Amino acid sequence: MSVAFSPDSQRIVSGDWEGTVQLWGCASGEELLVMKGHADIIRSVTYSPCGNRIASASDDKMVRLWDSETGVCAFVLEGHTNEVLSVVFSPDGRQLVSGSKDETIRFWNSETGEPGVILSPSWGKIHSLAISPDGRWIASGHDDGDLRLWDLMSGSPRSILQGHTKPVTGIAFSSNSQVIATSSRDRRVMLWDASRGDVISTFDGHSDSIRDVTFSPDGLTIASGCEDRTVRLWEVNSSRSSIAIQDQIGNVCLVAYSPDGLSIHSVDGFGVIRQEDVTTGLRGSVSFELPDSRSIKTLAFSANGDQVTAGYWDGSLRLWDRSTGAAGPVLEGHSGVVDVLAISPCGRWIATCNMDGIVRLWDLRDTEQHYVLVEADEDDNNQISDLKFSPTGHQLAVCSDDGIVWLFDPRTRSLLTSKKLMEKRVQALDYSPNGQQLALGTPTSIALWDMRSEEPQLELKVPPNSSLDVYGLSVTVAHSPCGQFLVSTDADCILYLWHRQVAEGDTDSWSCAVTLPVFHGFIRNVSWNPVVPTEFISSSEDGSVRLWRVSSDDGTVAVQMLWGTNISTLCTAGMVLEGATGLSLIHRKLLTQGGAIDNGLSSDNDGSDDED
């Protein structure tokens, strides 16, 4: 998909995968015009400098010129013999230039539609084009990673700028035409001196192919958009990313450790599975992409990380081999969406439930057979909220909205016990490492139940949210492998760490040791490192994956974030910037937006150095 602003910034034109060009109002978001004519994907759209024309380039080998007020196609420009990947207007709007996979750059008269000069240098596919604001240069990005400069008036080649190792996907000139920014599939953004052809800066930070790059109007910042679903802002006079903005659609649904604790598997909202290094947080290549990801409701990894099971909106379960991408059996039985699923430690059993309150157990040794463990009455509106296998896999715990907890033996499918343990909704549960205790998450507390007893022995009150003054809804509970810590999360996007103290001869006591209000989306799940019992990983709908380490020196419990990916918002509440050095104005503004106190700015100054 391609988008472009109108010269007055009041409208946006977009081209989609189906060949449709659409015009939108920026303020209202209203669709203003629909322009149909292309027969394939739109690769590039652009406005003429005066705003009366829109040009579009497509995989159908055509370039079309549209009237921006009526949506009528003024000209169809034919001549390219392969997909057209880029199209730009000259600064005076009289010429249109297009670049194609056919390795040609073609000039067109935008007022008559007549073809002009054709440049056929045989230097590879043309992925991107840009014309300098002063009308002197045209820059072309090629398949081999080269950036080439041409004299716009004569069409003669001038210089070759070499540095990228993969196709150049985006080109932008600064407003004074002296600096060029480029983006590439090699995951880098580069700055060039237009007159000398020298590299000024190289920006690293993206984890996938970068699609495009542009300058801010003041020329001080570059924005780059990437297939890793982030937009990064770079300071021209620095080599660092000021901030990364994460696409919220690509939220991280699930994270899990590998059995050796050295890597992390994550699945995002697009069904893309990645492997990340625990030590560095660096993302590896995409190991697998789940088909039909839009239809997936819930996911789970097997204990060894080799298998991923997806529960779908149509009620089916599908199994996939993570390393090979091979599809396993499709399990059908539910009549509605699969809300929760769990895989036993041995990998033989899968437990599922749906909104109808039905719990099913699946035996992967005989995928034609499944068992109904809980079936709600017709008049019963309570839903099954969570289910977990015990560490040995010999028990399955199920909880519901009405506070009932069931325990089953998956091997015999027999009900071991059923108890109404809470008057409040039980939304999440988790076994202790020894399998003798269950943590039950409710809207206002975490209840700890020794399963040899008739009722919970201890109830941990969740601290009220300080900003809302209400109690959050418990979403996740997870014991550490050592049994000394427990993590819980709530609907206010806050993570709590609980610490267990053992007093000789007394009942264990727990206290809330750390509160982490740093997330900006629901915390989807938490997973503890099976090898390093004081480290855990979190995933959130804000798009972040974060690795945390717990320390308890001198009896004081602390949590440190070792690394995080796609953290799109600065969370700096209470930080004091007085005496801080090395911060640019933009960094100070970003920190104060996150809640930091900047005593370096006077109270009557809004932090802006701009003058009227």
C-alpha cells in the first residue's frame, strides 16, 4: 500500500492491494473519492505540486493520472513492460517520472500524457525515485543497492552512491536539495551529501526491510517505515533513533521460553512467529507465519517449543510444527470460538474451552477422539475463564466466572474435585512449582489455595490503581520456578510482583514487592525462564516484549528490565532531569511527556524554543 499527502495537508491519497486509489479527508477520515482503473497492486501514489493531479503506479505496468477533484482518469500512460514501482512529479509539476522493474526510467508530460525521454541504463530494476526540490537532480534506487544521480534537464548520469547491500526502497531529498536520505531492504537508513556523494550517516535499528523514508519539514528529523511494523524517527545530526512507534495491530499475543532458556518464541497479531535471543533481545528471522492469522483467537506453545496450537474463531484447533511450518491435524468439535487452550507438559493432551462453557480434552495420539469434561447447563451464563495443566501433567485445573474450580485427571478424564472457592469471578489460575497449590486471580485479589484444604488459605489484595482509584481485573498469574515469586497483571495494564517469605513454624506470607505501571496495552501473558528462575518475559498489546530480572539483595526485592522490543512510549513518571547533560531539546520533550520533571525549564516556558 502507498499513501501521500496533498500539498495543503488536507487530504491523503492511498493505493491498495486491489488496485484501487482512494482519497480521504485528513480531519474527518471520510472517504472523498474512489478511483478505479488499475488491474493490480498500487505501488506508488503522489500528488502534483499544485494539487490538481494524482499519479499512481501499479503492477499492471500502467501509470495513471487522475483529476484530484473529480476522480476522473485524465491519462493512462503505457510503455513500461514490467511492474511500475515508483512515480514522482517534477517540482514545477510539468513532468512525471516513473521507474519500473523493466529497468527503465520514463518521463511523461503531465499536462498532455505524452511520453518523453526514456532512460535505459541496464543497471537493474528501479525500486524508487526522487527529484530534488531545486529541480536539478533525479535520484534512482536500484535492485543492487546502488543510488544513482541523474541530471534532470539532460537525463545524463552523474554519480553512483554505493553503500546499501540490498534494493533501495525509498529516497528523499532535504528541502535545500543538499542531503539525500535512503532506505533499503538491508534494514538501514543512510544519509548522503548530494553534491559529493559521500555518506554522512548510517542509521541502524530496524529489524526488517525498510519500506520508505522521508524528511520532516524542518529537515532535522527523518522518519522511516519498516516491515517490522515500526516507524522510527531519527535525528539528522545524530546516529540514533529518537523514538520507535509501534504499529498497534502487530501486538504480541504470546511469548514462551525455549526449554534451555536461551531464546524466546513470540507470536504477534499477524501470526508471525519469531525467535529472540534472551541475552541481547535481538530478533531472529521469521521462523514461521501462521496461515489465516486473522481468524486466530488463542495460541499456545508446547513445552519443548516445537509445536504451536491455534484456536480459531470457527471453533477448530490447528497444529503446526514451528521449525518446518508443516501443518498437523485439524481438531473440530467446538461450535463456537475457542477462547482458552492449554497443552500438557508431555505434549499429549490439549485442553480447550469456548464461550458456551464447554471444556474439551483432546488426545493427540488419537486425534479423532475428544472428551467433554465440563458442559454448562442451558440456563448457566457463567463462562470458563482459564485452564492449566499441573507441572507433572497429571492434573487439569479449570476455573469459571462463578468462582468454581474443577480438578481433573486427564489420563482417566475423571473429576477429582469441584469446589466453589470464591464468591468473586476467578479469571486466571496457575499451579505452584510443586503442584500442590493454585493461585486464583480475581478482580480484587490473588487467592492461594492448598489443594489439600477445603478453601484458600491466603488472599493477596491487589493494590488499587492510583490514577483511577479502582481495582483492576486480574488477567494473568504466574509462579516463578523457584516458588518465591508470583506475577499478576490487571486490566489497568499494571504488572505486580509478589514475594513469598517463609517464617519458621508459621504460614507463608506474601507481599506485593514491586508494581510496574509501564505498559500501554493489556499484558497478554507472562512466562518465567525455566533455567534462570528469577527472569521472566512479558508480552503486551502495546507491541512490546520485555525481559525482566528479579533481585532480592539484603531482603529488598527489585525488578530490572534487561531489554525490551518495540517499546513505543517513554514511561518516566517521577524522573527528575535537573543536572542532566547530553539531552537534546527533543529528548527533553519526550521525557517530560512521559512524566519526567524538568527543572531545567522555567515554569512559564512550555519547552519550545520556537519564536513567533
